[in-house]
Amino acid sequence: MKFLFDLDGTVTRQETLPIISGHFGCNEQIAELTTRTVAGNIPFIESFIRRVNILGRYSVRETNELLSGVSLYPAIAEFIAAHKEDCVIVTGNLTCWCEGLFNKIGCQCYGSEAEVVDDKVVKIKSILRKEQIVDLYKALGETVVFIGDGNNDLEAMRHANISIAAGLTHNPAQSLMSICDYVIYNEKALVRQMRQLCGEYGDSKSVVISCAGIGSRLGLGLTKALVQINGNSLISWQLKLFESVEDVRLVIGFQGGEIIEEVRKYRDDVIFCFNHRYFETKTGASYYLGARHANPETLEWDGDLLVHPDDVKMLLDTPGEFICYGDITSDDTVCVHVDEKGNVLDFSREGGDYEWTGPACMDKKHLIYCSQNVYNMFEPLCPMRGIKVRAYDIDTYNDYVRVSEITKDWTI
């Protein structure tokens, strides 16, 4: 596996060209070009040529020394140092400006090339196309993970096997949000995800909350995660319930931007996983996409589900695989049959002993892609240990009213 990083704002804490322009006193021109480029309003190549024309008249040596002092995100720099052979920097910036910075990072680095005469840039010889480096490593048989934040990272992400939009220095370009696999806003969460991709897992369960659907049956015009329950959004209830969980992964699709905004009010280290085909797929696909690069045991959780706080704690402390069920409270539901030991034998639309409520816990060795419902993923694993919980999902408006009443006295 190869990790390919954009440089500016992804590995470095700041964009480098504004640092150069500030040092040489032409900040205003460069700042405007950089802002419009990051936002995708000017093509990167055009913007880069214009910026080099402005900055190329200044000393290459002085620029190199200046950028050598740019601060890095420490946890990311530590990850790169520990996985030096598997990490690569790909930047559109000029290598003649960045040699000192490249040396400080310490891994393979690719950049754009320029002709230098008398310590000045006189000509751009080549502008790096990041997707070509992605293709280079893929041709060598590598699984390529691309991490970036700007509009000029779009094609590299499109070509990569796994793409992560990083929102560490600023929000990722909007164009990336339509194709990336993940968007991560916290440095430690980003490093956690990269370690998981390397097979370096945490000891605890990952929690995968599926919030990609449109919630049409509810009739409130909102994805269920944003529905208000007793004055708080449903997703905020769930985040409080999982406050002690390190690896919380939220699968988003419909109204993804609004969900991200709501979640970040409460915690910034959630890993957002995209189900870009949310209209064509069901919760099985979302669970798969959230769990595939998580810790070995993943707790599946629907975005429309509330479980009593005491039961949540019990489930987080329960090792191994299981399927949860509860008393039948809904008219149109999937039921389960259980044996005398409480093991779940099968699922049925024709009735059963209890209602299948979710959540459920699966070991990743059993994880397979499924475009249908989560319970379809667990059917081949039955019989499986069952656990009865006090769980309430919100499929219809009547469910919404009922759950609002049930939960009003809960203490989280």
C-alpha cells in the first residue's frame, strides 16, 4: 500500500506560496490567486503559472531556506517517518523551492520542475499531474491511498484506490466531496484511519452509524440524523451515547454537508464515510463502506435508532459478534426467531418472536458488500448470539412521536 499526500495544508500546517509571498511582500496578489484556486474557481495550471511568474523573480535559495522552516502536522509527520517506504509527497509546487522541506519530511517527493538561472526561476519545465504518480504506483501493483484537500487533487483522487479529503487547514474543495471515500477534519483521526489501512488496529470496537438515506417515510423533509428529538438532533443523541468510543464512523449521503456541520458542533474526530450511491442502495451498503477500513469488530448502528443508554454501554463492553432484538412495537417490521438460549435463528417479514432493531456487531472477516439491508448481511451467519435491548427506530412520523415521548426522561 502506498500513501500519496498533497503537501500544502495536508502535511504542512500552512499553504506554502502565501508564506513565500508574505516574505517577499507580494502577499495580496498571491492570496487572491490561492483562495480562488483552492475553491476551484481558477484552474490549477493557470493559477500556478501566474503565481510562479510573480514569485520566480525572487531568490530560489532564500525561498528554499524559508520553506525549510514551515511547520508540519506532527502526527502526520510521525506516521510518514514510521512508514517512510510507503509514503510519497506529490505537490504541484516547484522542487527547487521545496528541497529543504522535502528533506525534512524524509520520504519520496515529486513536484513541478523549473529552470533556474542566477538563483531565479526563468522557466517552468513541467507541472506535476498528480494522477500520473497515482497511476505509476498502481501500475506497480500498489493499492494507492491519496490524501489531499484542493481542487487540483481531484483527478488524483479519482484515480486512487482509496481517497481521503483532509480538512485540517481549511475545508476541502467542494469538488472532492462528490468523489472521495472519506472526509476527515482531525489530524489524529486521519492518522488513525491510515494506521487502520496498514492493519494497525485499535483494541476497541469501531462504531458505524449509517446516515446516508433520505428518510422519505418520515415525511419531515430531512435525513433522519437531523431530526429533532426533545430539542436535540438525533445524531447529537447518538454522539453523546458514543462519547467514550474513539473510532466513530458516520456514513453520509443525502444532506451530507448539513450532517457534517451538525456533527462537528459536538466532536471533530469523527471519520465521515461517503455512500455516493445512497439513492440506489440501502443500509447494507452504508455499513460495508463504513466498516471496511475500520477496526476488526464493528458495531452497526442505524442513523434512525435510539437505544437506552444502559444498553449502549453493555453493547460496547460485549466482545464478539451479536445481533440485537427487542419487543415488537412497529406494524411494518422485520422480525427474528430466537431459540431457548436467545440465539437469533433467522429473520422474517412474516412475524417472529421479537423485532429486529439493530444494532449488531460483525467481525470484518465476515464483511461482504451488500446493496440491500443490514440484516441481509447477517442472515448467512445465523444462528448467532442474540442480545435483547431497549431500542427504538424512527421510520414513520408515528415512530417519531412515540420515541420523543419514550426518551424525554433519559439521562445520558
